[in-house]
Amino acid sequence: MSRGAVLHALREHRRDLAVYARRVAPSLEDADDVLQAAAVRALERAASLRDPSRALPWLRRIIARCAADAGRARQRASRGGEAAAEEVAAEEVASPCACSLELLRALPGPYRVALERVALGDATLDAFAAEAGITKGNASVRLLRARRALRRNLAARCGVTSARRCSACSCATGERCADALPPNR
């Protein structure tokens, strides 16, 4: 089906699609964004609609998928998401303590390499993926899991989840970094 036919279906069913988007979107604020994202996606995939008489159900499926994507994005944002994970990694790189570097070296090889190349090094995620011979999505997941593992190990050993909070590292003396920090820092 052509883009023109999809545009016609979007115009013809605009009101029905808007009502449906409000019903399936994670919030009323997201409904317009979901509808717009669905329209863009429908136009990009116009060739996949084989039967113009099935345009309305096809558009509704696209809206439902865009709403699910928006819901997942909202959940990631409430948990801190990847942007927050990258900010935490940047904070951790700013002044890593000796024990965080030691814990980094103790991570499994693929995790350690991912953090060393992307978080500590100057490689982009795309460059690291190409270098490792994996997809960008796989590289992103590997990096996320590596950061989680490092935070978990830091929490167990030092009582903090950020190497920046561990900047006055006293783990070598047997004292946990968290013990040396003020509680609201």
C-alpha cells in the first residue's frame, strides 16, 4: 500500500485513532505523542499493509505497540533509565577509588572490557560493538549489566553504589567507604 493510502486512512480515522490512543497510552499526556509516533511508524511501514480495508485494525496495532513503547520508556525513566545509568557511570569515572578499579578488574571479561572501552575509555557504543563483533543492542545490554554488576560489588564491599561516593576510599584499611561518609551526601 502506498504512503498516500496510509495518509488517507490516518485522516479518515483520525478521531477514532485519537480516542483509541487515549485509551491505551500510559497517560493522557502521552496520548498525543503515541498517536504521532504511530503515524510516523505507519508511514514508514506503509508497504506492509496489504489490504486497504484492514487499515483501521492495522493502525490500531501500531498505536498499541507505540503505547507499550511509551509505557516502557516511562518505567525506565522512573527507574532512572539508561541516561541516569550513563550519568552514574560518568560520575564513577570522574574519580574512581582504588577498590572500584579492583572490582572492575574482577568482573567477567566481556563486562570488564565493555566498561573499560566505553565508560573509562573513549570508545562510543557503536565503535565498541563493531570492535567486539556484536550488535549495538547487545553492546548496550552488556554495558548495562556490567554497570549493575560493578554497583552490586561496590555495595557489597564498600557500602556505596558509586565510585564517586567512594572518593575518600578507606577500604584498604578495612573500613567501609560508607562508614566514612555523612548520611545525606
